[in-house]
Amino acid sequence: EIVLTQSPGTLSLSPGERATLSCRASQSVSNSFLAWYQQKPGQAPRLLIYHASNRVVGIPDRFSGSGSETDFTLTISRLEPEDFAVYYCQQYSSSSSRTFGQGTKVEFK
Amino acid sequence: QVQLVESGGGLVNPGGSLRLSCVASGLTFSDYYMSWIRQTPRKGLEWVSYIDPSGRPIYYADSVKGRFTISRDNAKNSLYLQMNSLGAEDTALYYCARGHHGLEFWGQGTTVSVSS
């Protein structure tokens, strides 16, 4: 099983600042089959990025994903008030493997 | 727009069974893989199972293999999760979602509580 470790656990930032979230895999994620989600309290996760760097239609371009193999990053270029939430990475490397990271909370500083 | 509505959750005794349902609208249901995901405060998000468009189960998490069965009825635009031999560790919010890679559409979830 591929274990995804997200860091930091909590990121304390102010609106307008840049957020850099890390997701490290215990083994290579084939084809960069990695997604990022945003979740707010009381809501289901929302898909932001798939295949490591492809933004879902309707997601603002301040969200970007990068990385390959074992190291992936979600960047929010300038935080808006609505971006304060928990972010999860998730891999879909093979048909027998699906795991999520434990999440990074982006909170108001 | 795509809507997924789960039902069937509730309180069940350890060792008991539940069947979750998810009704889809706003999409051609029979075109898509479908998944069940669960979430707890302690363990976070866990991908439980997914099924291909024709009804073939593809994946079960190790934690549910042999106890849970995923199925679908394309004529009814419905996805199911039969859960047997439930234990406290199965207590969670259960979501259905469209897809099997990145999950673009999710329901609001149904809560399963396993307790005596």
C-alpha cells in the first residue's frame, strides 16, 4: 500500500499569502496519478487537481499542482478567505491501490 | 447538475449488517465507475470500494474485504454497499462518489454508527 504523508499538519497564513502544501509517497506514484481535494466543515471533499497538475474545470487558477514519483506539491498562489480549509492528497496508482493523505489544515494566522 | 444522494445509514449492533444506497441524477450513470469512501475524525478518508460501469467490483480496501459488497443497478441509477459483520471500526460517514481516479462529484454522506 502506498502511504501518503502530508506536511505540514497545519499551515497558519494570512489572506494574500502563498500556501505550499506537500504530499510525499512511500513509493513512486505511477503516471503521477495523484489528486488534491479541498474540504470545508460539514461538506464533502471537492476535487481541485488530478494527474498531479491538471486543474478541474471551474477551479481558480491560483490553485496549481506539481510533482512526480514520490513528491507532490499543491500551491495556492494568493490565499482568498474561502481557501481556508483542509486539503488532502490521494493516489490512484493502480487498480488495487487507493489511499489518501492525512490532510493539511490551512488556517487563519 | 450531478447529484448523488446516499441513504441507509444508522445505528447498528456489532456484528450486524446495513445496506447503503446512493441514487444518482444529472449524469448517464451507466457510463461511470462509482466509488464508496468513508471518513472518520480519527482515521481520515478511506477509499472503501469501487465498481466499473458494467457492475464488476474492482477494488475493496483490505479493512473491508470479505465483509462488504459493492453493487449497482444501472436501470435505477443506483449504487449499493452491503456491509456485514460490522464492527466499531466501521463507524464513519460514508460517501458515494463518481469515478475511480479523481472523484469530481460526491454525495453529502450517510452516517453509520456501530455500537451496542
